[in-house]
Amino acid sequence: MKRPWDHKRIVEKFDAHRNEELAGPMEAYMKHQFPFLGIKSPLRKELLREQFAAYDLPLPEELFTEAWKLYHLPEREYQYAAIGLIEKMRKHLTTDNYSILRELIETKAWWDSVDSIAPTIVGHIVRKDRALGEQTMWEWANSDNLWVNRSAILHQLKYKGETDTDLLFKMIRRHADSHEFFIQKAIGWVLREYAKTNPQAVKTFVRENTLKPLSRREALKHIGND
């Protein structure tokens, strides 16, 4: 029988696998934005799987309370664990969760957390009500927070044939002249991914719109510009 959920058990597991030799390079890779325990992704995911196997998940109404307990801890692996917990329980998420997910995105924000939340978690909720999702994502696209902007651009990253191209292209045009590296990169990434589904649409869009060189290069990386 599984035991009741306790986030402290994750803390114990992670702390037992602390590796200072690995922590330094991991912090450097993330431009010293956060301290690290030094637990690489495969081991971290395995430890989280062990937690899910041994302990009941939180009640849906307690999900974000429990996630924040992990997210507010200093080391970056705990933010990853919090996101992993939310993803594990994403079937319980609703359109009422946009505001708390936006708060999560804006807290300890960097590309690694944003790129885990936006396509997999936010994108999942948008699918539940595309009309409300389009309205909300457009609001996010017009935020003064670049990570919220990046999340809006990337929320359809995994949509393939379900991509709302009008919304996608409108968002890209909104930010096409951005000088922010992480916005330029997001534009290129989402176009490159959509090109796997509709390469001609991406080629046409790139040809007819002015993009930053980085965005253009990434968008056409695998399809060329002939």
C-alpha cells in the first residue's frame, strides 16, 4: 500500500544524492542563475518515479500547495520536481489554473523551467477550451514579461496538425522584431517544429515576414528556403 504524499521524502531522496562535483558545472551551464544539488536528469527522474510509486499523489485541490513547497526550495532540481509533479497530475488541471501557472512561470524564471511548463502543461490546458486559450495566450503574448511571452509562443510546440496557425503567426509577428535572445530562439524553435508538419506554410511565412536572423535560421534549419 502506498503511503500518504509527503514532499519531504523527495527532499530526502534528492539530498542523499547531492553531488558537489556535478553541481558546479550544472550551475555554470545555467549561467549561475540557481544553485544545484548536482543531480543529473536521468537520476532525478528516476528518484521522482520512485516517489510516485511509493506515495499517493496529493489531492487535486492540494496540488499547487504541494508543488510550491518544492518550487520555493533553493536548488534548481526542486523546481524540476515541482513541475514533474504538476505534469504527473495534469489531467486534473483546468482553465482556472492559468493564473497560477503564470505565477509559476514568472517565479525563478529561466528557459529550462519555462520550456517544461509551456508546451506540456499550458498547452494541455489550452486544448480544453481553444477559444478561451487563444484569448489567454494572446494576453500572455502582450505581457511585459519575456518569459510569459515565450510561454505563449511555445504553448503550441507539440500541437502538430492541431496548431492554430493564425494564432501562432500572429504571436510571432507581435514579437518578430524583439531583441531578446530567448524570444528570437522561441520563434525559430516553434517554426522549426511546425515545419515537421507543414513545411510549406513555414517557408511561406518566413518568406513573407521579416524575422531576426536567429529566428529565420532556426525556422528553416531542416527545410531550407528554396
